[in-house]
Amino acid sequence: MKKGIKYGVVVPGSIILGILLLLLLAALILQTQPAKQKIARVAEIQVGKFINGNLSIGKIEGNFFTHLSLKN
């Protein structure tokens, strides 16, 4: 019985910890310049389709969570 309770706590706890670590890793990767450039390219394509025109984003600066600015 004690073994079942132990696994009943350890397994869900490990899953939750793994998900939190993946979210933290994704948040850190979003702050890198290559990730920001990729996001800018995808945004240019999607907005271009939506407005039937062209959009050019030179550079994304700042933090995605507190302050974000687009240059050029």
C-alpha cells in the first residue's frame, strides 16, 4: 500500500516538474535572437497574407513578457 501511495505522488509530481521545466526552457529560448528572427519571419508571412500586402520587420528587441519593440 505504501508503495502505491509513493508512486501515486512521485509520478504525477515528476510529470508536473517536467512540464514546468519545458515551459521554462521555451521561455528562455524565446529570448534568443535567432528565435526572435524566426518569429519575425513567420509574422511577416502571416500578416502579408492577411492584409494582401507586404510587411517588413527589421528586428525584434526587448522581452516578450514585459516590453517588446519592433525596429524598421
